[in-house]
Amino acid sequence: MMNYKEIFRQLCDIPRPSHHEEAVADYLCHFAEERGLSYDRDERNCVVIRKPATAGYEDRETIVILNHSDMVCVADAGYDTPGRVTPIIYNEGGEQWMRADHTSLGADNGIGLAMALAVLDDDTLPHPAIEVLCTTAEEDDMAGAANLAPDFIKGRLVLNLDSENYDEITTGSAGAHIQLARMPLHRISMPRGYVTYEVEVSGGCGGHSGTDIDLGRGNAIKILANLLLVAIRQINIKLYLVQFDGGQAYSAIPDEATAKIVLPADDVEQFNVLVSQCNDAVRAEYSQTDPMLAVDCEQSVWHSTVWSEESTHVLLAAINGIPVGVTERKDDGGVLTSNNIGVARMAKDSITISAHTRSFSEERMHALSGDIARIFSLVGAEVNTILDAKPWQEDANHPFLQRTISSFEEVLGFKPRPVNMHFVLEAAYLADRFPGIHIASIGPRIVAPHSTKEHVSLTTADNIWNVVKQIISA
């Protein structure tokens, strides 16, 4: 019998970025076959593994343990985006922690998935019928959960292990709207008398653009675009873009962005002054919330075509016009609506930009995402929606939710605080696709998910594992 930590280490050996979950789905199916458990796998590599009830629990309601099998794959500059993850365990502040080596860890949601599989592997644990549901593409467009067949699961009590705050129980989530704007680029010959520079915004904390959106962290893509737009509009430097890239995931705050530009040799000195001033301003603005964020430039080489003046201007203006961070607050001061530009990725003749809008109000979410779509359309971009998920709210008085809360009390001696999280959960899709479903979402303490600074408290994970066993055996 394997414990959840051993299973998680096996998951760390499997590349599992969104939309590339074939290998982890193979692992899950093999896991079921080795234990003689029935399973189904759909065309999107979602897997459900079923374990019959133990003696005396046959008449109790089936419990579905929900997790997603994909992870956000990001890496520090100079390191490869993780295929296989190298976990590192250390002690700090009286707790045992795990992180990765210069990459994201995948504790979101790998630790929860490992716990679900550990339930399947534990023949000493009494329980009703169990369905372990493993979805795909949760970190991108949630296509796995959004397209589950109506008969893929039978249970209507769902324990989701995808929460990240140990002392909370998630009872609601914001809706989310992700759109991609593909903007065509027109190229011209590089003007004579121009020199090439690379401009970089780096060192940001990054993080989850839902849970961390209220922490005052800098958006590297936005900072870089604003700097270059100031150079054009306020300093009157006639610069042209050559390259512009930033961010690694739609749902992550971009911690770095780079641009290659050409500008008149006569304007180099004042451009360097502007970059220095921008760096000072960024350091001052984010001294408490993103202290390592920095802006710099260095001379480079380029001898080919550059973006036209119009392409350069409209891209920078579009990014400048799109809000990032918190845009509306609730009456209690919490976040109501937000937006994140997560990725700017250049191809040969176009650039694609992502906008990830979240809100607890479906009306406000669509109002903001509609405004953003109009900005993109005005600059000639083709806009496609890849995710449109509703907010979700659980019935606070449902017996399964109360059972989850009482299990915390019995095992850990405290009641978890019910919260609504400012990120979309697959719960919204399940509630829509499976009538009568009820969901409680819990998890260990995970800090800085979706970033290379992601780390999980194994101390709290051990406690959550004990709570999970209590919930399913109660």
C-alpha cells in the first residue's frame, strides 16, 4: 500500500501540462488495472476509477473524489519548463514543506490527486462506493470537466481536493472568461541609422491570477508595454518592435516579459534614461508586494524586418487599454471582478494575447470581458473565447458540507472557514452537468501556485489526508 506522498512522487515523473495528459491518463488506468478496479477514460483523457463499498457501507451514498490531472508548467529563466518535476523537502517555521527545483511543483492539484489514489490503494479504510474523477485541462479551458458525458459519474456527493488554504472550505467560486486575441503583424524593412535593444521586465513574483490577484504584484507584460508606449508618445522616440513575448500560462500573473526593439541611434541615451526611471518607479511601487521586479535593457543585434509603425503602436495601445488586477470590489472589500493578461506570444506574422477575466457576478464578468474584446477588435485582432464558466455557490446547509466541517472538528479540533474563492472551479461545470450534485472543496496549504515559487505544506497535507479519511468513513 502506497501513501499519498509516494504516489505524488510518481506523478512528478510524468509530464502533465494542460491538453497533454495522455501519459498521466495511462498511469491512472494502469493504477486501476493493477488493483482490479473498473474505470472509464474519455476522448479528452478524463478518467474515473470506481471502488466498491466496503462491508456495511453498501447502502450509503457514493462519494466522488474530484481532482484534475494537469498542472501549470512554468520555469525560471534559463531552466526548461517542467516535464518531470524534482521535489525538494525542507523544514521551515515548524512545518515540513515541499517545493520544486526552479519550476512549478504541481502540488496544485497533484497532492489532491495523490490522496484520491491513496484512498483507492488503502484496503483498511471503510467507505461507501468511491468514484475518483480525474479531469483534464483544468488549468487552461476546463475542457475536460466541461465535456464530461452525463453518465460518466454516478455519485452526487463530491469531495474536491483542489483548494489551497488549509483552514478553509470552499463553498463557492468566481466565474471565468478566457479569450485569446490574435493580432496580425505587418513588417517593414529596418530603417537606416537604427540600433537594436532588448528590454526586459523580470524578477516578478508572478503567481495565481485568481488567489494572488489582490496581492499587488506587477504584471510584466503590462509594465513592458506601458514603458514602450511612453517612449513613443511622451518621449517621441520612433521605435519599432521586433519581438514581444511574456508570460507562461493564461492563469498565471506574468513574472517576466521581453521585447526586442529598434530605435534611432540618436535616441539611445534618452531611452536608457527612461528605462532607468521606469525601473526606479517599479521598484518604488512594488517595494512591498513584488520587491525583486526590475526593468532593464541592453544593446542587441538585428538585421531583418521589423514591425510596422502601426503594428507597433496598436499592440502597445491595446495592452495599455486593458485593465489588469482588481477592477471591482465587493461591499466587504473583497475582490468582485478582476482581469489578467497572462500570455503574449509572437508567431511569424501575428501575436496572441490572453485575457482572463474573473467575477462572482456573471453579468460583471461578461461586461468586462466584452469591453476587452472590443479593444482587441478595434485594433484588428481576431478574438476567440476558450473558456466561459459560471460562478458557483454551494448550499451552506447541505448535510455533506456539514459532514465535511464536522470532520475537521473531530480530526483537527477546528471548524474550517467557509469561503468563496476568486477563481473558477470545475464545481461550476459539475453543478451544471450533473443535477442534484453537492460539492465541498478542501486542501492543504499551497503557497504561490502557478509559479516557480510554488510550495506545499506537507504538515497540513498530512492533516487533510486524515480529514479525507474521516469524511469518507463517517
